[in-house]
Amino acid sequence: MRKSLGETMKIKADTGRCIGAGMCVLTLPEVFDQSEDDGTVVVLDTEPPDDVRPAVARAVQLCPSGALSLEE
């Protein structure tokens, strides 16, 4: 695992906007899950390691409702 170069990626999830499509979970199940109650996104690791940054960015991009965003 690479060390961060001072920039920390933080995942933001808007569960009110989430439609439960599950694209994030399919893309990166070690970082995202879905609520058993309503199927909305659950972020398992809000500040994931650098080595999964490309996959996190892809999951955010694939989210059909725009419920996911990144803060760096």
C-alpha cells in the first residue's frame, strides 16, 4: 500500500439522493455496501487508501444518481 502524499481522499455520500442502484458496490465492495433497510449506499471506508483511488473515482463516476462525491 502506498503512503499518501499529503492529499487525503474523502468519500461523501448523500443517502437522500441515492437510488440503490449498487454500481458502487459492484465496482468496489471493500469500500461500499448497501443498507439492508432501504438499499442506499453505506460507505465502509470514508478515507480509503491511495491504491484504490482509481476504483473509487470510477465508482463515483458510475453512480447514476450522483449521490457520491470526492473531497481531496
